[in-house]
Amino acid sequence: MKQPKSFDFKKKPIKPTFIMSLAKHIISFPDLKKRGFTYEKIGMDELKPPYLLLVNHSSMVDFNIMLKLTHPYPVNNVMTLEGFHDYTTPLMRSLGVLGKRKFIQDTNLIKNIRYCLKELKSIFVLFPEARYSLDGTTSFLPESLGKLCKMMKVPVAVINIKGNFVSRPQWNKINKKKRVHATMTQIITKEEAESLSADEMNARIENAFRYDDYAWQKEQGLVIDHPERAKGLHCILYQCPRCKTEFKMNSGGTELWCEECEAKWHLSDLGELQLLKPEQTELNFTHVPDWFAWERANVRKEIEEGTYAFEDEVRLFTLPNAWGFKKQPNATLRQDVTGTYITGTAYGQEFKLHKSPAELESMHIEYDYKGHGDCVDISTENDSFWCYPVHVKNVISKLSIATEELYLFAKREREKGKSLLKQAMKEVDED
């Protein structure tokens, strides 16, 4: 089988016409009205395009909110290839959307962002977390973000959205149509874009991106009483805090339970966990992000001790362009402290893809993607490999956490090595 032609990432984007921008705005209105959408703008009165707009990411409704808050100005934004596949390339191109593969450094994207800002004079929108939040808190933000802002030398604004996650988390795709609120803030002025360092910009972005949807839900008294609100919660809370067993958690209705030790929790209509049985356990989490953070700490410990490892057979699909997924023979997905590997056959040729910890900042995962099961997506410049684990169930959240922790571990080791080298050179100089 000949490998299909790859997607053209070099193609210059266009500025959406006023009619197209108005159409997007009108289409986004009904859902926001049902949700009782509210917003506030801070420091935005004098800000006009071009500028960079960064938005946190919990659901597709984020796009509707972004369109509402930027109207009537035209925007260009980024969408991954599966989005081009779902909505067609001609439509996405006409809307000024740029294609991208997740967690791949792409110089074409940098050039096209600059083109949109300098030549088209539009608002360029990025969702820098690059995937939906898993636990309703800030996801991984790339450290290169500050460098990008510094390079573009334009103002930077942030939209921080609250309520989208608890209304429709990715592991429970029932749209509960609850209230959503957004704050749009200019965090870097034109003058500051020239004077601030990349690190200073990163600090401002990280501060503006802080959110915890479960904490916000409780503070606002936002009642979500849907009878299936806990369904899918085991996808992110995959490890039992009582017996420490992984991948034996399950959920349904308003409850979450461990099939190994039979511990059970209730998810209240304010998003809090309540332990039903046994009455006491060593770790009694009431806040979903706290449980998720505990799992992350456990993965970090495995990596630091050198014991972390995963391997399973996977159903493999490739996405070389935006025209369709290509079914390939089953392959093997492995991840350990040396990185992430896919070994198999694609387009009739054997291959082995290896991403070292330092190469892969984060991992794109999907829960029950289009009804075909849980999967992870790992990309190269020319192709994307969609892997559906066959034997190990409910593992993709841990793979996502491990990818980020492997990257951070590699970064710490690299910095430690530089520090040791610097100290050794200092000692030589002193001698």
C-alpha cells in the first residue's frame, strides 16, 4: 500500500469574510443562550486586532464563546487534522482555520501565525493546552508559549472559561447545558510585548490560565442533578485510593466504585465525592482534582524509581491527511522511562516509531472516540498514529499523565546535568 499524500501545512490561511464571521457568530448563539452565558472583559476596551488570544479548553463550546467575545472582528485559529476531517478542508480553509498535528513542532504554523498577525491583521486564537482538560483544572501548558508571544510582538489576551467542564467533561459527553461564565483579559500590552522576557510572559499566562471547575461549581452553588452525572468518571479516577488497584474502577449513574475492593463513592449535585462504603479509608478524596493529582504523584514516583512501564496490543489507524483514517494491522504500543514506542506495519511496510521523553510534551487522548473505544494519538510530521488498546482497559489517562511526567523528569535531569557541569567548571577555574 502506497502512503497517501500528507496534508499541506504550508498553505497560507485567509482572513474570513465578514459574512463568514457573522455566520459563525450566529451559529454559536443558541447554545450560549441555553446556558445563560455571562462574561466580563478586563482591559479590552482599547484593544483592536492584531493580537494573540489564548483560550482554555474543556469542550467544543469553547469555540462558541471565543466567537462571541471576539465579534465582530475576524479570527484565525488552529484545528487538528481530525477536525478538518470531520468538517471538511474547504470549509475550514474558508473560515481561516490552520491545520496542525498535536504535540509536533511545526515551523509552518509559526510562519502562518506571523502571516495572520502581520499581513491579515486578524486575531489569532490558540488553545495552548492542545487538548481538553481531563479533571477540570489547567492542563499542560508548553514552555514554548512565552517564546511564541515574544516572537510575535503583539498584545496577548486570555479567555478563561468556567462551567464548560462540569457541564460536559470529555469522559461524559452528555450536554447538561448548565451556566457558563468567561473572563476575557488583556494580559500583555503592545509595549510589554516588546519589553517582557519569554519567562515573564509564561508567568502571566500561567496565572491567567488557573481554573478549577469543580471548585467554581461549589462556590457558585451550581447544581448539576443529571442522573448520569458520574458516568465515565472512572476514566480519569482509574486507581482506587483504598486498595491502590489500577484499572478496576467503574462508574454509572451518580456513583463511582472499585470492582476489586468494592469501595464506593457518590458524586453530589455540587460535584463533590462522598464515600459510601466502607465508611473510612486511608485516603478519602472529596475533590475530584485532588484524586487525579494523587494518581499523578504515583505515576511520577514510578518514573523516578525507574519502574514505570506499559505495553499492549493496539488497533492502529493512521491519519496522513484530512481525507480519512487508514486501517492498519494491529500493532504494539509500549511506554516506559525510555519513551513511547509504536511497532507494527503501516502501508505495507514495517515501522518502529520512538518518541523520547524529551520529544513528547503531552499526549492527545480520546475517550470512546466516535464510539470506537479509548485511544491515544501520537504524531510525526507526516502522519498521526491512532492507537486503541486491545487488552488493557481504562489506561489512556495514565498514559497521558505519564507522557507529561516523563517529559518533566527529562527536563529536570537535563537541568541537573547542566548544574553539575557548571559546578565542575567552576571548581576547575578555582583550581
